Amino acid sequence: MALTKQEFDSLHEFLDREAMRINTVDFIANDPVQFPRRFSALRDIEIVSLLSATIAWGNRKMICNNCHKMLTIMGNDPAAFVTAEAYEELPDELNIHRTFFARNFKYMLRGLNHIYRKYDSLNDFALAQRVGESDTPAWVLVEHMQQQFAEANGGIADSRCLPTKLADTALKRINMALRWLVRDDGIVDMGVWNAIKPSQLFVPLDVHVGDTARSLGMIDRRANDKKTVLELTNILRLMRPSDPVIYDYALFGIGIGDKALAPV
């Protein structure tokens, strides 16, 4: 959807203001980003980021409660839990979050353990796979992770853990985890990775973010898919090339509470 220069400039100012309003330390307490932020060791941060983002659908309070449940299961020592393969003791049918069960949890941790046996961190794995050289590093990273996870799980894929239709998926949950790991403004996101630059991130597109972007005239495609993620992120890169996903805060926050869905 084409915007006039005046519309673009007005929208740019509006999104800057909304991003500043939402991207504050107060955001952390009610968001699943709080859980990886509790740790200082990179493996712990990576494990908890991926797990927390993986179950980040539905009610935010429930998401946070179930992130806490996962940490409790892991004895609040995620890397040690993975290294010791303690997840194998869990019954497959233990419910973690909605349709995500211990069998999915175990699948994911087996895959991470498989990677950690060869690399010091998932960041090092991403560097070794040269994902940062791609135009779409998040999707390339998941492609390589899928291979490792399948090797660790008898050749089986699990779309509850990693999306399998990479040509179409918006990759919302992985893009959210990467925002936490890569963005480095020192406010909410942690900036502990260097395999991908903030300029290479893509907006985590969910229903609310997509509807907000459409209401603002930024996109007109109805599908919340990969093509829409690329289109929307390209617009955000025109506004802030070095850090387009700062505007995820704005698109998430607009429409929450009594905020109007229009530039003022």
C-alpha cells in the first residue's frame, strides 16, 4: 500500500512516539522477555528465550505463568537441565501450555542439546552456518536448526517447536526470540548475540500487529505470512534502517488500552 510522503512522515513520527512509550523497563514485568532476562549465562538465555517465545501465543498472563512452569521444571538451571538430559524423565503427556506438551518440550531440548554438544552457544552455531550473510537470516537459522533437531529426534520434525513450511511461515515466535537476543538498546531486549545484526531482524507478525499495520495503511495483504512480514519490515527499514524492529513495540502497543489507531 503506497503512502504519500506526508502520510509516511506523519506515520513515522507517530510510530517513533509509540515505540518510545512502550519500549521501557516497565514493559518487562508483564512480558515473557522477563524470563530469559533472569539469567546471565548465554546458554541459559538462549534456552529460555526459545522456550518462552515458542509458547508465546494466547493470553499473556497464561504465557507468563507457563514460562514460570517451564523454569520450575528445569530447576531454574536451564543449561544444566539440558546437558544432563533430565527432560527425558518427564511424561510425554504433561501439559506445558495449551497444545504444547512435554513431548514437544523434550523434542526441543534434545535438539538444543545436540547443538550444544558441538557449539558453545546457539549464537556460535548461527555464526558457523553463516546465517547473517542471508537476506532472511531467521528463516535460514530455522532451516539449519530443523536439521539438527531432526537428527536428535530420529529424523522427525515437530511443527510445535519449529515451523516446517518455511516458504510461507511468518516465523513470529522465532522472530520474537531473535528480537530479544539481538536488539541491544539496553532497555528491554538483551543484545547478547552477534551472529545477526539488529538491521537484519524481521518484525514478529501476529494477528494484532498485522491488524494494526493494516489500520495504519502500511500493508493491505490479509494473510499474516512470510510475504507480509517482508513487506512490513521493509517499510520499517525505511524509517530506521539500523533497527527496524524497534517498531514492533509500537505496533504491539497501539490499540492496547485506550490508544487510538491513528497518527495524531
